[in-house]
Amino acid sequence: MLKPDEITEINLLNQFNLASSLEGLKIHRHEATQEVVAAAERLHARGLTTQPDGGYLTSLGLDAAEHSQALLTILRAD
């Protein structure tokens, strides 16, 4: 079973646009929930993103986001 923290991290990975490596995410501390801010920091600490507040995907992050988004596509298929 996934923990709430893991679900938040996966949700962040699913927000990255895989069609463009020049498009990143910016997590604004004053607008985002504490859970989202903490998830962004954990993804950065694990080497999946370039910045603790989002940034761009690293090569490892790109692999993770591709798998995450592929799984979501499969689960949402009719």
C-alpha cells in the first residue's frame, strides 16, 4: 500500500510535461501545501529533480516520471 507521502510525490512526477525537457515545475511555498513542498524536497534529495522547489527532471527523474505517467495512462484506459 502506498503511503500518503509517496502518493504526493507521484502526483508531482505526473505534473511534469514529458514532451519538453525545457519545462519544469516551480513549487511556491506560500501557495502550495506543506505536503507538496515536502514532497518536492524529497524528490530533489533523491536526485529526481534539479531544485528542492521543483526545477527540472534529472535523468533518473525522467525515468520515474515516464513510468508513473505510463501507469496512470494504463489505469485510466477504458
